[in-house]
Amino acid sequence: MNKKQLIVMWVGIAFVVLMGIFPPMNFIADGFRYKIVLLLGESSSSVDFGKLLIQCSIVGIITVGLIVTFKDKKSKDEQNQ
């Protein structure tokens, strides 16, 4: 793995970790109570695992695509010789 690939891999890992720390949430929305939950930060919410899975999948696909894109062309030429 070259330097660009390592950077892309670690940035991808950092994004997945940040998405785990700050996951998408489902808030209980019933008018006035919803505003209080947002202001006071009460725990009347749950993690939206479907959205989290989609986010992680997209980051993973982009990361793998960039790692393949930044593959050294020198190693292909050396294998052909």
C-alpha cells in the first residue's frame, strides 16, 4: 500500500468512527415535547440503524474505490516484465 492509499484508508476509518459517535437519530416528535427534547437534550430518541448502515456502506464503497484508484501503476509494469 502506498502513502495515498494509507491516507484514504485512515480517513475512511475516521469517518466511520465519527458516524458511530454521532449516529443518525430518530426523535419523538409530538409538538411541544419535541422542542423541549431538542433544547434540553433529553434521551427521547433512538439510533436509526438503517441510515447508519447506509452511511457506513457508502463510506466503505468510496474508500475502497479510492484505494483501487490510487494503486501504483509501477507494480503492474514490473509484473508484466
